[in-house]
Amino acid sequence: MSALPAVVPQSDLPRKVTIYEVGARDGLQNEKTAIDTGVKADLITRLLDAGLSPVEATSFVHPKWVPQLADAKELMTELVDRLGDRARELPVLVPNEKGLDRALELELRHIAIFGSATETFANKNLNQTFDGQWAMFEPTMNRAREAGMTVRGYLSMCFGDPWEGQVEIAKVVEAGKRLLDLGADELSLGDTIGVATAGHVKALVQAFGDAGVTTDRLALHFHDTYGQALANTLAGLQCGVTTYDASAGGLGGCPYAKSATGNLATEDLLWMLEGLGIEHGVDLDKVVDTSRWLADHLGRPSPSAVVRALP
């Protein structure tokens, strides 16, 4: 068993959090070397065995845009063969109705939609205007909800945009509320290029609260570009947010934003939560072992500080 930090609970923080594991989708989507479908299935199976749930499996996006995830149907079919009905509980990202059709064909139950808080990124990532993206999402979300699916809304560029610079908090709240109003069950606020700082996080969460969006509807998605992901997570905890996206081994990036580096590492998040005495239900040792196993397949060491530090 690995060493663990001293547990010093803080009375002003939540007692329990959910870690939304994105390593298999967001973590791998930017990898240049093709990864075997069986390796991806092994990764997801190992993450589930470590206690992580939800584990986002893949994206039904056109292979032209994200070649690494071109095997989405094959992956989900293999997971159903391995895990049975449990595999249908794994969330998948769908960009549009065609992606939803593929998810429905496999009888999946949870999807995610990916929106933008800025005009430029909506154009680069979705080939839409800021206003046009909602018209694209609406039929997809309506059909998903009619089919009994849950819908997660991702909102990118919530703290800064590499083309537009700082993003006004009011603009982010407007975009987030539009996703929620379309029927998203949960809204994940993404620091896509890792420029957020703790005060900015608190101000944004407070602005959503002022607009009537409670913290139980929010998740936070941090990148560690400037080493601020854990500080930003602590700020989110102090605001009462209890769902955090993380990627095993700290893998990840965005194909359309070259300044977006790795996600918050699941192991680094777990270490902090352990020290704060916050329940999470995940086996740190198993996640570390999985990240080291994956690093061997990728041919480079894990960027996670905890993975590097533990023997």
C-alpha cells in the first residue's frame, strides 16, 4: 500500500465528492500514436475496478476530427461484451444527432454535449457561431431526454480563450444557463487552457449561484497548464461544488486549443482529498498502477506528481 498524507479534515468543505473520470476520452483524444481498442477497454475496466464512476468512455465524433477515437463503436461493443449492462452506464460524448444515433444504437444511457463560452472556439471546435451552437444542440438533447438518457453539458473556455483572451464571467453564465435550459442535468465548467486562479473560480461559481444555478448542478474541469488545478479545486470545494473532472495520470488536451495541456491528474486530486478527509470511494493504489501501466503503453512517464512521487 502506498503512503498517504495525514488526514486533517476542514469543517467548511463537503464531506464527499464525485470524481468524473475523463482519462479514456479527454485524456487520450490528443494522443498522436494510435492506441489499440483492447488497451482502451483494459484502461476503462481498470478504472472502474479502482472505484471510479462515472468513467467517460469515448466520443462519437467524426474520425476526421479526432482520429484517436475513431474506434468508438468497436470500443463500446467490446465493453458490452466484457461488462454487460454495466458498459451501457458509461457516458460518451456526442457532438450532434449523428453521434446520438450511434449511442442509441448501442442502448447507452448517458451522453455529454460540448459547448463553448466564446465565439471563436465555437467556430473552431463546432463550426458554429456562439448563438448557432444552441440550435445544433437542441434536437440532440431533446431526443436524448425523450429516450430516457441523462445529458451532461460541457462548457469550454470558461476562464480564458487563446484567441479572445479573458472571458467575461457574465458571458460564461449566459452560456451555461443556456445549456441547462436546453435540458442538461449537469454543467461542467472547463478551464480549457488552464489559466484559472482560485479567486476567479470562486467568482464564477458565485455568479452562477446569483443566477439561480446551485452548486449541485455544477462540475469543475481544470487543466494544470500553470500548476493551478489543485488550488482551483480547493477553491471549488470551498464554494460547495462536489463534482470534479479528472484524468488518470494527468493525460489530456484539446485538439483545437494547442495551449491546453493535461487535465488535473486523478491521483493528485485523490491525494488532496485524502488529506482533507473527504470521501471519494476510489482506490489510489489501483489508479496509480493503472497510470503507470498506461504510461508504458504510451512510451513516456506519467505527468502526475503523485504517480512520480510514490515508490
